Amino acid sequence: MVAFALIPDFGKTIDRLQWIAEHPARAEVSKTFDILAVPSLIGTAIVYLLLARERAPRLAWTGGILLGLGMCGLMAVEGYETLEFALVHDGRFDLHALAHVVDNLSTAPEIVLGIMFIVCAVLGVVVTAIALWRSRVVPRAVPLLMIVFIVTDAGLSQPLLGHVIALVAATWLAFTILQAEAAPQSAASARGTT
């Protein structure tokens, strides 16, 4: 979420590359947060899988595998974009030519990368939300917020708002887990004092 707050959303690649050239420190901090987010996203996917696997095992595992593939694709995209940043900062490359290359890549590896990242991540979020909904182990709002996140981020191209929604869902889920952990301990303490 911090990464999206630090860099504006651009409609054209050339505008993004020019902004990166003009704001190198801010762009690098944004990309660093992008990269650091991936392990947290992988951890979140594992938590979702563990929560839903008992009551909705097929959906949970399918969602987990799709999210895993999506995170592999995301990390490859982060590497790809890190190279773009380096080329922009190098100064030897014309930004318009670089933007043209970026916008017109259609190699087999790039197609696979797009499928892994976009298709698998989107389907993974949707399937995982369904698994959590069916498992009834989290408040119903959490899987609904996951769907709202993916619609806002991927469908409406509002990544900052989408990631704020995802953060609300993850925080709500974490609070629910911590509350559930505290409840048995409180009950055990109450039984021990009587």
C-alpha cells in the first residue's frame, strides 16, 4: 500500500518512466516497498489456506496454489520493473524508445508471466474468498472485502484504494484470530480460579 501512495498512477508508460527519471529516490523507495510486500502476501495466502482447509479443503488448496503462482508472477514483475528503473536511471536510453519496447512486448515468457500474475492472482483471490466464505471461520465481511479489493484493484484500476480495502480485510482477519486465541485462555483462567 505504501508503494502505491508514493507513486502516482499513470495511464501511459512514458509518463511513468519520465516520473521515475524525475523522482529517482521516491521511485526507488516505492519499488522497495513493492518488493518487500511479496513475502507478506505469501504469508497471508498461507494463513488463508490454513484457515479454510478444514471445512473447504478443495477450494482452499486451489486458491492457495493459484495465489502461490500469482505471487511467483508478481515477484517476476517486480524484477522486470526493477530493471526498467535501472534503465531509466542509466541515462543512456531514450525514454520514449524504452516505453515503446515495454508497451509492445509480447514474447512467450511475457505471456506466461501475465497469466501467472494477473490470471492466477485474480482467480486465487476469488477462490480463496469463496473458500473462506464456505468455511465460516472468519467474519463474512472478510471474504466480501477480498472480492471488493480485486474488483477495485484489477477491475477499476484503483490500486491504492484496493490495497487499503485489502489491508482492512487482513487487519479484521488478524483481529479475529487474536480474539479467538484469547478466548480459550480467558475461559481456562476463569475455570482455574473457581
